[in-house]
Amino acid sequence: MTQAKVKFASFEAYLAWSDDPENYLEGRFELVDGELVEVPPESGLNRTIANRLFFLLVAAGIVPLELAHPGQCEVQVPVLQPRDPANRYPDLVILEAVHLTLTQKRLTITLDMPPPQLVAEVLSPGKQNRDRDLVRKRDQYAARGIPEYWLVDPEAQTVTVLQLQNGSYGEVGRFQGNKNIGSPMFPDLQLTAMQLFQVAQ
């Protein structure tokens, strides 16, 4: 994991610095305690599943193409405890229409913008990775006010849908096999967990 040797006093200072073409960073970096830490590349399996979810939502007409961003949308999140990153790159982000204007210059959702409609994370193997998605990201996404959070688990082949309720996430359901995934945000969704995982067998 690479760490850029720059210290930032605020998220705004990081944005200003990284918007300068002379400071171009290849890859994705999280801002942790004022320092940039490179985010390791996703596994091929995780990327395939995230791309599959993106494709199925767009192809079904549930989400307009311009609002769906797999893996590259940066979301500023509240820092709730030491070593929490101030930004995350969810495996899939579904934006609101208002974000199209707000992100013309940079695909970053800052705290002064409305939250995305939905974020999804594909769980990586290993306790530390799973805890990050199941606990730390969950708390940060809830504090950010993101209405819906999907946890896609390739090991269990399940999709857990969480809905924001009074500042924390409550479980809508855990879906597997041929059962339709229930989404409060997209009630007309016709999608099963099997459709997400069949390409990754």
C-alpha cells in the first residue's frame, strides 16, 4: 500500500491539491488523518460482480446510465473514529440527478452535496476486509445519510439490503438464489442474487 507524502489540514485542501494537474495521482487514494493512502486494486471477482450489478440495473431501465458509477465515484464521509478515511470509493454508487451538475468537474460527492441514492459494496475475503465493509463503512455511510446500502457477499452468495432509519441502517432483507432483491429505493426492481453471481462461478 503506497502512501503519498503530503499532509492536508482539511478535505478541501486535499481537493484543491489533487485538482492541480501537477499533482496527478494514478489510482485511488483515501485521506486518513490528513495523509493519502493508496487503495489496493479490487479483485477480479469483486470487480466482475460490481460491473454485473451496474449493467443489470442500467439494462433493466431501473437506473439511468449517467447516474450509475461502479468503483470510481469518490464519496466524502464523516470521520467517526481515528484512522477512518474521510473518503470512500464504493463498488457502486447511484447518484441523484442533481449530482450531474455538481460533479461535472470531478466525480466527488462532498459533504455539502446531497447524499447518493444508494451505495453497494462487494465484500472481500478476510476478516479485516469484511469488518471494514460490515462495520466501518456501514457506520460512515449511515452518518453520511445515504438512504440505502447493499452488501454483496460472494462467499455466501447473498445480497443484504439495508435502509437508513433514524440515523442507522436497518436490514430490509438478505436475498439469495432466485428470490427477487427487495429495494425500498427501487420497488420495481426485478433482480436476483443468482443473476449477480452466476457469471462468477
